[in-house]
Amino acid sequence: MEGTEGNNGDANAPENPSNSPSIQQQLSKNAQKKLLKQQRYEAKKAEKKAFIKEQKKKEAERKRKEWEETLASVPEEERSKLIESRRELRRERMEQRSQEKEEKIGRLTRAKEVGQNIVIDLEFAHLMTENEIHSLVQQVMYCYAVNGRCANPGHLWLTGCSGEIETQLQRLPGFDKWIIEKESQSYIEALQDQKENLVYLTADSETVLDELDPKKVYIIGGLVDRNRWKGITMKKAEEQGIETAKLPIGNYLKMSSSQVLTVNQVIEILLKFLETRDWKASFFQVIPQRKRGEVEPEECKEGNSDEQGEKDEPFEKRKKCIEMSI
């Protein structure tokens, strides 16, 4: 899924590099068709977002009027009781949120010491369009949200965090307070004393991941639309002399449509496995049903995005991503 946003017709919005003739001429006919499909999806998604925003606005206005009418229809004494009751409910909600926030901070702080280390490799920005970078940033945001809700979260790293990706990440509410490692260096430099423990997760590996080793550091390639760059993560790992592995998806299910998983789906699968120690349960809880076919061996690619974007995630689940600030 992607989290890309269209420009909504804003004349002052930066031009999408993928719309330029020079970029399109470099793409094959098949890639151009996929690009047009993605652009249509982004336009439709922008319309849907605007519609939902307007509906929320109308609902808020309806509730406000309903509250005012309720207050106007009761005696002064009962009106005071209603107002005080509402204030008390708000105080309780604020206290609950504050407690949940403290508990989340405690879990993520503890994960720095004992949690499974998981790296998102952000060194592929130069291969992506602006919209694809935006999509990746949305996925990173979702990764942090999901990890924060886990009873036993992992410890997330962002390496190669610089340039346009860093700029977009800095715009996220509360990003500066995230309990996460942010490195402008590559993982090879940032974790040079642990090179023997680095494992790049790539579908091109011949090694199937059976278990998660707490001593290992698992790396996921932050690359949207890897179809243009087949084998790039495997080649990178081989050149760096580090281990590779792939998720054992083919042992448990067959993908019925797109065989591409997003970065956040891969991380959520890893987190589910840490919780359940059950690969099959982890895959079936995370991979959308529309993508699952019969339980037959089939290879599946990890850590990348398809054109269908956030269709893979229910709206109510996705909207929790905005609750980032801690």
C-alpha cells in the first residue's frame, strides 16, 4: 500500500518528477502504464480524503448543534450538571491518554535495551520520485505507530536518514520526540561493530528465515516500487558482505494478487512473530485477505510498495497513524 498524496490541483505544489517527459521516456511501456495507474489512484485518493474531511466537519457541526439544543431545552440546574458531567468525562479521557502515553514511552525505552533491532534502510531516495518518497514516509510513520502499540515492541532504526526523506519526516507531528534511532549514516557505518549480526531481508535471498535471533539486526529496504529495481537489495547486501534472508511466506500461503509487501507490512509481520512465535498466524493477521490465495508455496517479495497503496489497510486502522506524538 502506499500513502501517496496528490497535489489536489495546487498550482504552487512542487512538480512530481514522475510526470516529466524525461522520466516517462526512461520507463518501459509497462512501467508507464503502472505510473498512470498510480497517478489515477492518487487523484482518487485525494478526492476521498477531501470527502472524509468534509463529512467529519459536518458531523462535528451536527454534534455541536445537538449539544446546544440539549442545553437550551433543560432547566438551569440540570444544564449545570450536564456541563460538569461533560467536563469530568473529558478529564477522565485526558488522564487515560496521559497514562497510555507514559506506558508507551516505558515500553519503547525498554526496547532500546532488550528489543529486537530492526533497521529501515533509507538510502534509496535517489531512485524514487517525490510521491514515492512521501509514500515511504507514511509507511515509516505507520511502522512507529504499530511498534508503539505492541506489548513488547522492537527497537527501530532509520539509517541513511538525510535529504528529502529527512525533510519530510521532520514535518511529521512529534517526529523529534520519537523513541527511535535516527542516523544520517548508513547501517554499515552506524552499526559497524555489529556487522556480523546484520541480516538484510530480501526476497532474492536463498536463505529462509525460520526464527528471529535477538542478537541479529534485521534490515528492510526502504524502496517504493521496487519493480523498477529488481534485485537491488540483494546486490547491495552481497557487495557489503552481510547475511541475507527472506520471510517464509511461501511455506504458508499463496499470494492471489500483487506479490509485493510494504515496509510497514514486513515490520508488522516481524512484530507479530515476536509476539506469537507463529509465522502462519503473523502472515494471516497482517497480509490483506484479498492478496491471499490457497495455501501453496509461492515466493513473495518483502519491503516494497505496490500501486494500490493504502487500500490494503482498513481506514480505521490507518487513521491511528496520526497519533504519533509522545
